[in-house]
Amino acid sequence: MSPEFTPFRGRNRQQWREVAQVGTKLKKTVVLVGLMGAGKTAVGTALARRLGAPFLDSDAEIVKAANMTIPEIFARDGEAFFRAREAEVIARLLRAAPGVLSTGGGAFMGAANREAISELGVSVWLDAGLDLLWQRVRHKDTRPLLRTPDPYATLAGFYHERRPVYAQADLAVRADPGYSVEDMAGRVIEALKTRPDVLEAA
């Protein structure tokens, strides 16, 4: 469980198992989008477990294929190379069995990625505020795009630049500092219930 969230606030683990969505069937891949620190990996893992679906992470797939970390890929080959590999990975994962896919913060900025996601899956924006994002990423050294003299200003720039694009996602779920991972997963499920083409009663 990620320390960035309050774990299982108000409920114990057994109670959360009891509210798992065992009576639903996932028909399309759910693609989580949003800025670094929005919780895509943590929420995606919990969401996949509750839906009984596989969880995939595009960054993890790139790392596996390249046998290098994301910062190492950026340092050796540059961002353009990384984005090209990212698009290839997302396209491949969208054609696999329906699951939950966490994407990197910049993935949804690519028009080709947005088109592929719209055609084959459903995008869900985890909409976290700037202060919350900064709180989560400020002490981490795994974000190559934040390796700048003023990482907060860099993050703020991404935040304001990318929000209008993230707003094009099919669904949006607002993140709150008081929400646990399971709270967010539950809210994503509620949003997905408005899309019977994605989530249907089994």
C-alpha cells in the first residue's frame, strides 16, 4: 500500500473484500491518466483487484522491455525515444484482455495515445490538485522530468499545461487528500458504472 494515501480509512481489510465488485464484468480496458503523483499505480492495483481484472503499468512494461529504469532511458535516449516506446506499449496493452492500465503522466498528451485509448478502452482522469501532487512527489528522485533547478515550478507548469488535455478523458474522479487508495478505487468504480459498455453486471 502506498504511503501517499491513508490506508483503509474507516474500514478494515476484510470489509473491503466484502465490497469487491464480484458481480461485474469488465468489457474494456480502464486506462488511468493524470499527472505524476495522482495515484495511478496504487489506485489501479486496488481497482484491478476489486474488479478481478489484470493490472498493467505502461512504465513498468517499458522498463522490462528496455532492461533500464525510466530515468536511465531519458538520460541515454531522450524523451522523444521514450514517448515512441510508450505509445507502442500502450497500443499493445490495449489489444490484450480487458484490464486496468496505469499510464505515465505524459502518455495522454499524445494524440495517437488518446485516439487508441478512446477506440479500445476508457480513460479515467485521477484529478489531483497541485498541492497534493507536490506533497507526494517532492521527496522522490524517480521523476526525470522534475530533475530541474526548481522542481515545484516545473510540476506547476505541467499541471497547468496538461489539465485541459486530461479534461478530455472519458471520466474524471477528483482526488482528495483524505481519500485512501480504496476510497479512490471505489469512486472509480462508481464512475465506471455510468458506462455499461465498459462495466456490466455479470
